[in-house]
Amino acid sequence: MYVWKFTIEATRERFMEPPLHDTSERYVAAYSYDQAHSYVWGRLNKAGWKVDSIKAKTVFLEDIRDSCDHTTD
């Protein structure tokens, strides 16, 4: 598993209003970069956003939970 931090600049067209511009960050854990990128891109497009730019950076995540930790069961 890998974790990426995506920085996204996107635009959303609105009826009879100026376009809405947004810069946001998303953290995604996935098995590959392609899987994470497709997920972020797809979610934004489905919500009506046009992605202007997308940048990714690998994040190092250390999972220190004990194997007998049952809080997520």
C-alpha cells in the first residue's frame, strides 16, 4: 500500500455565475499511483469539476497499530 498527497486545481462551470476555481489537497492510499490518480480524477469529474492541474507526492505513512488492536473490528 502506498499513500499519495494530491494537490488539485480545478474549475467548475456554473449557470449564470462566474466559474468556481478551487485548489484542494487529497490524501489517498492505494496499491498503485495509477489507481490513486484515476480515483481522484474520476471523483472530481463525476462531481462536475474540470481538473486544470493535478500534482502528486508520495507520503510515508507508518502504521503502528498492533495486530491485536480490535478498535476497527
